[in-house]
Amino acid sequence: MVLAIASFVVFLALGVPIAFCLGSSTVLFLLQKGVSVGLIAQRMFTGVDSFPFMAIPFFILAGDLMARSGITKKLVDLATVLVGRLKGGLGHVNIVASMFFAGISGSAVADTSAFGTMLIPAMVEQGFDDDFSAAVTCASSVVGPIIPPSIPFVIYSLVSSTSIAALFLAGAFPGILLGVSLMLVTAIISNRRNYPRTPRWPTFKEVAVALFNGIVPMLMPVIILGGILSGIFTATEASGIAVVYAIVVGMVVYKSLKLKDLKGAFIATAKTTGTVFLIIACSNVFNWVLVTQQVPQRLALMAGELFTNKYVLLFAINIVLLIIGTFMEGSSAIIITVPLLLSITAPFGISPIHLGAIVVLNLMIGLITPPVGLCLYVVCTITKLPIEKVTKATLPFLAAEIVTLMLVTYIEPISMFLPTLFGYVK
């Protein structure tokens, strides 16, 4: 077992893609034990042979179709109407637009790309510092995978056998709290640096148009959650409904989505889905090896000896996940760590739903921290700024996100109120 874990760490340090890290280290372990390598193919197939996994490509496709429909500008217009007159107007618009976009795409990287190319140049032109503009865009993208629907929550659900609807509900208040904390930081910095606000109040017509254009795509999460909670359809079926709604909005309502755009959306979805499913398949083999060697049981026993208080355990888990998030992509980290974390936290009575909110928030914060902060690299590519400068500007927002993480960790109702209200927690 030591060989498998050591080889995994070495491959990861060498920059080998995570799926191949998992597969290669498993092969070495099986060869060492004299077990047939053919078992790998069987376990890989078992890992992805699950109907609920269909939700992943459909949610990815729905978000991609919405993005291609040009909704980013409509969401920015809606956010401008709502918060543009605050000090540091476009900074707040950036955050609120990301919160709106979160209910559609569920992807932090998509959020950074969509709003970075649009808002960063506009913010710089209005007098915002370029590093601040990049930082607020990068930091606000973390909200994307927290507010439902969320791809990381879907993956966590499938790995942990937890209700997707319960996890979506658990992410709502933490996502809003995260956005509010970022707006607070933006307000403080904007007042110190005298950043501008939107020059005038919008007219009644501008408000009406922005509300109509912005609310139409925002109905997607309402339909998804409403349908699931009412029992009209399952979470997997909801993902298909989301795709249909995205096509109707893009082609019929906005008339901005063309048939030729579908090809690009399908190809992009297939690539992303292939990557995710390969990771899932290889991680199933790796996790199977861990289980056969009783690693989860040993870790649970060790945790029971080291920690007698669940709050101390949660603090230790936060530290470990924040470190993991700086080196590993979120979905990969969820697939690898969650089975172990569930076995460790179960004896302490920690709800898998509460743990899900903690895990996802932890790992998404890693998207804005080097050395593997994907959102950080996206904004650096857009702005041509050095990563050191953007990272420094991101620190106040990172601090706010960590404070939010601590609140979600230790004040359970923040994430558990809605799941409890809807009967997912007894």
C-alpha cells in the first residue's frame, strides 16, 4: 500500500494527469501483490456504471448552452441595475453577476472566463486598478460551484450516496454568504481607493428590460430545485430538463443560440465529461485498493485516537483540504478524499450533507490559490498580469472566503437549515 500511495504522490508531483496518477499507482500495487491487472478494467467499468452519473454531462451541457446564448451581458445588466450605484459599482456588479451565473453554469472556470473578458477591461477603463479587477473576478468565481446547481455537489453526491437535492439546498446560504463577504471586502477597498460607481441611476425602462432579460435564465435553478423537491422529476431528469430549457431560452426567447452553436457545445461537453469520467473510473479502482487494505478503517481508528472533539477534527479537515485544493483540481480531490472523510467523520456524528458543504467550499477556494489555481491562471491570461501581482491582490478576498468557510463549518444551520426544512435531515 505504501508503494501505491508513494507512486501516486510522485506521479502527481511530476505533473502527470490525475486520472493516470490513480491508474498507474494502482497497477504498481496490483503487480506487487500478484493480482491480475485485468481487474482494473472491471473496476473502472463498475465505477461509471451508474445511471445518476448522466446528470454530469447534462448539467455541463446546460451551462455551456446558456453561456453561448450570450446571457453574461444580460446578467451583468441585471447586476448593474441592482448594485451599480454602490461605491465601487462594477466590483459589486462583478460579484453579483457571478452569483447569478452560479445558478446556471455551476462552474468557477466558466465564470472567470465569461466575466473576465467582459468586466476586467470595463473596470480598468473606469479607473479600477488592473490587479484589483482581476482579483475580484477571480475571487467571485468561487461562488459558481457553491450556489445550485453545482457540478462538484453532483460529484460529491454520487461518491457519497447523498441526496443531490439536499446538497443543492445546503449550498444556497453558504453561496450567498460568500458573495456578501466578497462585497464587503470590495466596499472597504473601494472606499479607501475612491473607486467609482455607476454614473447615474437607471431609468424605469432600463430596469424593466434588465429584469426581464436577467430573470429568464435565472428561472433554470428554480425549475431544477422546484422539480426535484416537489418530486416531479429526479435530479438526473432535472439535468435533462435544464438542457431543454437552455435550448428554448437561447433559440426562442433570446434568438441568439444557433444550430451551428450546438455542435461546439456538444464537443466541449464531451471533452469535459470524458475527463471527469476517466477520473471517476480510475479513482474507483484506487479507492477499491484502499478499501481492500482497510485504509479507511485505519484512518477512522487513528482519527478517533487523535481527536476527541468533532470541532477540532473539522478544523484539521479544513486545513488538509485547503492544502489539497492548492495542488489538485476540485472534482478529482472530491472523488479521492470523500470516501476517506466519510469514514473518519461518521463516528463523530457529522452529517454527510454538512460535510459536503465544507468539502466543496474548501476545494473551490483552491481555485484562486497557487500553484494550481485554475481561475487565477485564467485571469492572468486575460489581463497579462504576473501571477504574483494578482495573487497579492486576491489575499483580502481569500481571507473573507476562509472566514466564510469557518462560519459554514462551525455554524451548522448555515448549510443545514434548508435541508432540514425540506425533510432531508431528521
